[in-house]
Amino acid sequence: RKEVEQDPGPFNVPEGATVAFNCTYSNSASQSFFWYRQDCRKEPKLLMSVYSSGNEDGRFTAQLNRASQYISLLIRDSKLSDSATYLCVVTIIYGNKLVFGAGTILRVKS
Amino acid sequence: EAQVTQNPRYLITVTGKKLTVTCSQNMNHEYMSWYRQDPGLGLRQIYYSMNVEVTDKGDVPEGYKVSRKEKRNFPLILESPSPNQTSLYFCASSSGIPYNEQFFGPGTRLTVL
């Protein structure tokens, strides 16, 4: 089983739609959680950190469920510019390592 | 401008010919790491370094070497490249612990024939 699993998609949605991605992680020692965005074959960039209480940044909302070991990303009012691959990232407290999910592809169409 | 640079950006080489991919950051970050990205597998960590002269293996270190002689530089060395090392490589850095935001370089696309 992969340490971090994501639905690869692609998610094809119209502009203005709300879309949600989930990510599950297997290591209960996971410490910190993030969503990164990656445009086609470019470098990943931090979208947002995920906090236990949940957090929001404009149209983006991230949630963490430690009991079920998953995190989610909700995008409201999708824009064409949201089209990208979204990477779930988990840090493992022992070993100082980061583990990336394989990513979920989002395509927003007009 | 704060950035992570990698060179070369593209490289085609042949099996067994030693190569080095350089990585440099100008943000005085302690933590640096190398990843490879392959379709369907996502980014996998090759090596990381918590600080100068401190390096450790990630998930896929076989066939790679690194060094951290200076804080700003973290080169990736392939002593004898093989076709299964054909991949997209990213260098990243962050301040202090790796739980902080990772800043990635633009990537190096390597093809080993």
C-alpha cells in the first residue's frame, strides 16, 4: 500500500463548479500536511498547509481528519487557471522525510 | 530574487557516462533534497540533507550520490547512469525542518539511452 494515496483523476469540471479531492495516508506518525499545485511538468508550489482545525484561503478549503487519516481539498467557483495537478504531501516525523502523493489532475473547462 | 536553480535543465546521455546535476539556493536554507518524478508514481525522495555535511537516504537512493559541502549547493551525482534513471528531477530547499514550505527548482529532464 502506498504511504499517500490520491485519486489520479482527471476531474473534468466546468467553470464555476465546486470540486473536492481526497488524500489518504497510512503512517499514523505523520506530522504535517500540505497541498501543492503543479502545472504541467513544472515545479510544484505550495498551495496551502492543512491544519487540524481546517483552514481556508479564498476559494480553497483544506480539512484534516486524523482519526480516518485523510485530508481533503475543496475548490469553490473553479477557474480555468485552477487546471493543474494537485499533490498531497505528508511529512513523517521520524526520518525527516516528506512523502508525496502521485497527484490528482484537475481540468476546468469553459 | 529568492530561488532554487538547477543545471542542466535538459540532458540526454548514454549508459555509464558519469554526470552531475547541480542545485543551488540563495535563501540560506538548511534543508535540501532531491526528488525524481515518474508518471503514476509522483515525486519520490532520493536524498536529503539537514545541513552542511549531513546527508541521508530517501526512498530511492540506489544509483545516486550527493554531497553537501556548502550550505547553498547540493549536487546530485549519477556515477553510472542507466536507462531506468530516465526521469524528471527536482531539487528543493526549505528553512530549518522539512515541515516548512519546500521551494523547488525548475526541474532537470534526464534521458539515459
